[in-house]
Amino acid sequence: MDARSGGCSDGDSLTRDQTLLLRQKYISGTCQLHFGRSPLKVVRSSGPYLYDDDGFRYIDCSSRVNNVGHCHPATVAAAASQMATLTSPLAEPGVMPAEGIEERYCQRLLETLPPNFQTCLFTSSGAEANDLALQLAKMYTKRRDVVVIDGSFHGAVNSLLEISPKAFKNLHTEKKPWVHVIPCPDRYRGSYNDASTAAEKYFIDAKNVIDKAVQNSGPIACFISEPVFVVYGVVVPPTGWLAKIYSYIHENGGLIIADEIQTGMGRSGSHYWAFQALGVVPDIITIGKPIGNGHPFAAVITSHKIAGCLKANYRCGPVAATIGLSVLCVIEEEHLLHNATMTGKLLKEELLTLKKKHKHIGDVRGIGLMIGVDIVWCQTTKKPAPEIAEKISYRLKDEFVIIANEGEHGNILVLMPPLCLSVDDVSYIVSKLDKILTEVEVVDSHAIYSILSNSLPDSTQAEYGMRWPEDQLESDNEDSSGSSISNHYDSMD
Ligand SMILES: Cc1ncc(COP(=O)(O)O)c(C=O)c1O
């Protein structure tokens, strides 16, 4: 019996083309492939690497989930052993597993957090955790209104699509009147760039939205946001901004929910949770994906008082708890916070060096091993270049590096590899990006030549598989038309 294919012997013998045919027939077209034009068939993974069906190894910078490394042997062994021993959460009143695994897991998780975090409520997904956190905030405050950040996304269930501006835009749905959107404090593309004043100016804009909401709609139940805005394109808020917002929401009697689903579990390098790296303390955190390193479970962590608003049984069961414990042990034993700090710093420094050399890198930002590279047509105009970002991600795949493109324009290269990335991996990623950006610049110069001489060499275009739109060519006199996601929600409040 082939365990990997669920006991069916034909599971792994399909070619890439046969797999694609099956996919077309049975998988909904809404589930898009990462590389739609030339899909990869990944058959194995280990550490920071993915392996395809031809045996080629890729560095996985798109993981976000497998913080301790793909298929970490300790986590796999812990899961297998627990699966063979006891899987039932024994949720019946008065019955608990003899080993107290869930209790020990809660204890270990809470040791990574400040003392106002006293209990964990477990769910199966990040979306369920955010939904539960919203329920708690609304029940605790007996209020309804929610403040969110523009461009954010908190999960694909109805209650969260309603509070996720990214979803309003993608699904063309209307913002609910009790949802209030504050601008993302983006110093690169937003209204305020100056490091010494941006936090205060963005805070005043947010305060205006909150004040208007309280006046016209109702008192605030909660503010929910990622501490570092990964979904928006890995924007780190200006120093002091989060503290100002947190304290203003508290002054107004609301609660703070930090969505740590992507930013948590050591990704910030300096701490387990990104809010700690930014010097603030929320009331509720939601954690997900990376806590199980691929095993689907999540949690809401808060005080006994807040959690006590809801009478329900949010257990995780012994398998999830064992895996969670193992992830925490691996992070400690392999010093993964230190590694994320060191390799993240190196990666960011090297990318900043590339920025000096390559005009298509507009901005490099992030902390630890969550880094965003804003790809532009020109550093002066900052015009977003999703075409180039896409070209880069496909070419990086040819060079055995997998990354994702994010942000409103799809022009941000997001690098979120497992925390066990090595210094050699960093050098490899940077050297390949350098090579590809140099190629892109060769195409640029051919295109400029063609416009000047009206004789574009088609072979060059064919070779690089793209045609640069003429209006995208560098012009330092152009307007900055890629400026921030507009703050048009203010007027809707
Ligand atoms: C910031 C953030 N919060 C919540 C979620 C939802 O998590 P899940 O996919 O586990 O439901 C996501 C999913 O991508 C996310 O990016």
C-alpha cells in the first residue's frame, strides 16, 4: 500500500500532464495554480526546499506555513506517534487525555506571551480563529463596529470578508456601515513619507476615521490588523504608529485583535510574535498556519475574562497539540529565531544593495524573514510594475527559487521562506534575482532603442516572452500614478 496516495497505488505515477488533465476535470477553476502558464509538480519537501517530479530542488520563499522547515523529522515523528496512540479530543465533560498534552501545549504557548494572555481557544483554521476573536470582542464590549486597515484580509468566511477591504475590492462588494477603514501607514506609497512625522500624520488620519465612526455609526468594538501588513505587501508601520492606534482604541473602550496568522511563530526573528517586535500589547491574538507547520489548526489567545464571554468547547485534540509542542521545541532547539534574524538581516541588506544597482527595485522592507520587494517601472515615479514582478517570479522558478507576488497591484515580491533558510540560500536567491533584473534591463534597453529607431527586434521580445507597454518605459518626468491604495472609504463612513 502506498501511504502517500491514501492507499491507492496510482497516486504518484501520474505525469505532470496527466495530473493537469485530472485537475482541469475535477478542481474548480477558482483554485488557481501558482504558476498557471507552466505549473510545477511538487512531490516532496524538506527544510526550506521543494522537489519537483524531475528531482529538481527549489528554495521555497512562498511557504509562510512551514516555519520550522518542510516535513521536519521531529514534527513528523511526533505526529505519527500521536496518531498511533490517541487521536480523540475526549471532549466529553470530565474526561481528559491522561498525558495532558493540550494543557502542556497551552502552557508552552503562553510562556511565549505577555501575562495578559492566559488561555487558548483552538480552531481548525485562521479564518475560524479571526471569526471567534471578532465574536469575543463584540460580546465583551457589547458593541458592533470594527476598525480595519485598507488592503487587509483576515480570512475567507463571510464575517471576515465583510471586514477585509481586499475582499471588498476583489469581490466588488460594498463596505458595511459598521466597518471603518483606516489608511495603511505605508511610507513608500502612501501620503506621508517622512520617517520623523509619518507615525503622527497617519495616526491623525486614522483618528479622524475613528472619531467619525463613533459619531455617525456607533462605539468601536475592536481594531483588527496584522502587526506587519503582509497582505498589503509587507509594510512595517512607522515606529510608534501601532502604539498610538492601540491606545486610542483602548481610550474609546474597544479591544485590539492582532492577526498573527502570517506574522507569528518566530517570523519576525527577534520575537515569537510580531506585536512584540513592534513594542505593543494587544488584547487578543489569532495564530494559525505556522503553529502546525502544515497541520491545519489555529488558536485565539486572550485573557480569562475575555474568553469567558463565550461558553463553548474550543479544544485542539492530542494530535494538533503534539505537533504544536514539537514546533515550539524545534524553534528552541534549532535557534530558529536567531537564524531568522540573521538570515533576514542579510537578505534585506543584500536586496538593498541590489536596489542601488537595479532601477526596477523601488523599495525593500520587512523584518526578520518577511520581506517585500516593491517592483516599479522607475524608482522616481514609483509606478508599480506587476508585469516585471510576474516575469521575475517565473524566471526565478527557472532558477529554482519560488516566490509569490502580492499587493494591490501584484507588484510586490514577497519572501517568506521557512525560518531554517541558510546563508548560502540567501546568496543564491540574491544572485539569481541580480541576474534576472539584469536580463530585464537588457529588454528595457532594446525596447527604448526600438522606440527611438522604430525597429524593435522581435526576436528579443520573443526570447523574453513579453512586450513592454510603451507608456511604462522609464520617464523620470511621469506622475507617480502608482501612489497608495486610495483612502476612499473615509467618505463612506
Ligand atoms: C492575515 C491572514 N489572516 C487570516 C487568514 C485566514 O487563514 P486560514 O487560511 O487558515 O483560514 C489569512 C489567510 O491567508 C491571512 O493571510
